[in-house]
Amino acid sequence: MATEGNLIPSINASGRFEALAPFDRVVVPSTYYTVEALRTIPEMQALKLNLYALVFQPIGLAEADYPAMLARAQSEGSIIVTLTSRLGPPIYILSTFFKSFPLVDGISYERMCMILDFGAVPPTLKDAMAQVMTHCQEYTKATLGLDSQAKLGTIPTIGYVSAADAQLFENTRKNKITNGDNDIAKINTLEAKLVKKDAYIAQLEAKLGIPPSP
């Protein structure tokens, strides 16, 4: 089990860590970790902690092989580094098995979603909502520079209302609409206006004897 030195991070160091085999089984390079604790092997033994269960069992080491690896770690001056993340329980790594530390200027990224809850609406609105989702995707790309995936789903809660109440709800909803045009309709309208404008300009140019543009 070759190592690349005894790399000991600082307490509260945060970012991306990479580990050598076999600790690469538990350290995920894309996960954002924080160093919670640094302890020597004798210190953890004095605390009566189960080193095999904490450090070696998660990497798949047989319990019979654990004493030899532990003795080698002690001879190399290895300490046990506790890494924490929001994705699971703490993991324990021998410092002699670190491959790299976090970038000093590393920035954490989070997966973010925009969720719109429309409440209970009739299923007939699905087509209109599909147009809204397309608009949202185009809008977020134009304003934020982000590609997004909009998906239409339902929460498995179904309620029933009378036909009279349904009509009342629909009338109320429609009265709140201030923009009934979707993007496609707007584009078609603008293109039609542009064609008329170009035709009018061509007429004026013809009357003035201006040759048509190529």
C-alpha cells in the first residue's frame, strides 16, 4: 500500500479531498468535506473507540488484517482525520493515505431547484403549464446563463368539487391572467408586423427610386 507522505490537513479545512486506495472507497472527490477532528492513534485508543469499525471496516479491510495496517500507520506517524459532510456520517482517514488537500480558493456548489406549487387545478391545464415551463427554461438561460430541466409532476392528493364551484374557480383564475400570449404567439405576431413593415418600406423606396436591398 504505497503512500505519498503524511499529509495532515488543518482543523476546519474544507473543500475537496482525494485519498489513495483503499480509502478512496469512502472519500468521494466531488463531495464537500470539512475536517472536524485530528487525533493520534494512541489518543483514540485511550478513548476506547473501536478503530476497526470506524476506520478500517468501511474500506473493506478484513479484521484479521487490521492490526498490521494499524501498526504500520503508527510507525509512519499517521494520525486519524475525521471528515464530515452533509451527505452522510463522519468518515475516518489515515493521514498517510491522503492524495490531495482542498483548493485554497475552492468554492462550494449546491444543486438548486425552483419549485412552483400551483395547488389543486384541473388536469386540462397541463398543456398551458408545458408552455410556461418552456418559457421558464428560456428565461433562466437568457437571464442567468443556466440550462435547466423543467418537469411537470403531481402530488398524489386529489380532491373533487362541484361543477358550479369548478366554473367559479376557472373564472377567478382567468380574471387574474394579465398576459394571455405565449412566446410562440408573440413571435408570430412580431414576425407578421415585421413583414408588413418591410413591405411598407419597400413601397416607399420604390416611390423614391431607391433600388431594393439585396
